[in-house]
Amino acid sequence: MQPSRKGKKVTARITPGRGPPPYRITRRSLGARRKPEEDAGEHICAPPGRRDETNDEADAGQTTVHNKHLRDVEHANRILERTKSNYASHIADLKTDLVATKALNRELIKQVRELQMSLRRIEEVVKDAFDKNDVQESTY
């Protein structure tokens, strides 16, 4: 006969080594193609044809600085060209809007002048009507 388990608490066992491994950021997970040891012999910014003993560390450092400066200048030139292009199209749009606004303003000025002329005519008619009314009232 088996002993009763009613009085005992049963706990789940946690066994080590189960479950997914912890997430680690590696060069591979970041998209690297080669190991750092493979890159140790070559310099990223050095010109490809020059791999002799005359290229010491000072030249490599100077080449690196020079190439970085060239990349910065090229990047600045690309940004400048893109900005000039954006501004040129924006200025063209503004010129088109200005021409349309000037034409609209001319039309509005014509309409205001016509309305002023109509108002003057109406004022004259009303003035004449009051003058005639005053003359008729004075005769009675």
C-alpha cells in the first residue's frame, strides 16, 4: 500500500539547463560578417594597392584621418546638394504662388473699384430721392 500524500506540499522542481539560453549581443547578431581576428591585418582606410613595409603606423593614422575628412566633406556636399535642390523647388513653388496671388489681387482691386462706383451711384440716387422728397414736403 502506498502512503497518502494529502498532508505534503508538492513543489515543482526547477532543473538547471532548461529553457532558452540568455540573449547575448554578439558581432554576428549585429550583422558582422568576419571575426575581428580576420580584420587585424588590414586597415580599413588604407589604399588597396599599398601593402609594403614603408607604410608605418604614422602613415596609417594620417591616412585614416585624411579619409575620414574626405568622407565628412563628401557627406557635407551631398547634404548641401540635397538642401539646394529642396530650396530650389520650394522657391519655384513660392514664385508660382506669388504670380497667382498677384493676379488674384488685381481681380480683387477691380471688383473693389466697381463696388465703389456702384456705391457712389446708389448714394447719388438716394441723395436725389431725399432732395425730391424735401422739395415735395416743403410745397405742402
